[in-house]
Amino acid sequence: MGELPFGIIYYAPEDRFYFRDYVFESAYRPTSPVKLTVVEKKLVNESVVGATRPQIEAAKMLFESVGEWVKRAKSILLVEDHFFTGNEGRRRWIEGRFVDPVDQPTVALFADT
């Protein structure tokens, strides 16, 4: 379905969430549960700006549930298997290096030599 406004996607072949790092050449980088929690807090905080006290209390309960929602929302954040491959693929940063969408897997490069 695509990414959230914060650039968070779920890539099923690796069972991993990625975020789009606009500061880091807009490459997608693996994200951590801590970073997902920060986004969850931001979403809840934005929903209660100017809220009354009862609404703020409700937001606290909402935040306690939102972590589970993200885990269950993999289908919403899911991108297609070819998201990081081919001419239309996105660039990502993994294990200290950029991986371009047209790069061949290391196994393929080894087989070609």
C-alpha cells in the first residue's frame, strides 16, 4: 500500500520495517522498535493538540494500544517484493553501505566471476 508520511514501510521478504532517511540521501534504512515508538508518540501527540483533559486521558489509552496496531498493520505498510529492486526500485542503506536497486546480489556477482 505504500509508506506513511514519515516514510515508514514494511518489507516482507526481510520481515523488517524501514524508514526513509531524508537527511541520508533519502535512502531507506532499517528501523528499530524504538524509532517506531517515537513515530507512535508523535501520531498520538498530534491527535491531542488543543484537547481537553478527558481527551488527553483517552489519548494515553490510545498510545498504549498503538504499538500493537503498528505490528498488526504490516499489511497497510507492506510494499511489494520488488520495492528495492529494478529500475524503479528504491535505494537503501544496509550494514554500512548503500544498496542500489539495480545491484546484483553478492551470490550472483560471485557466480559471474
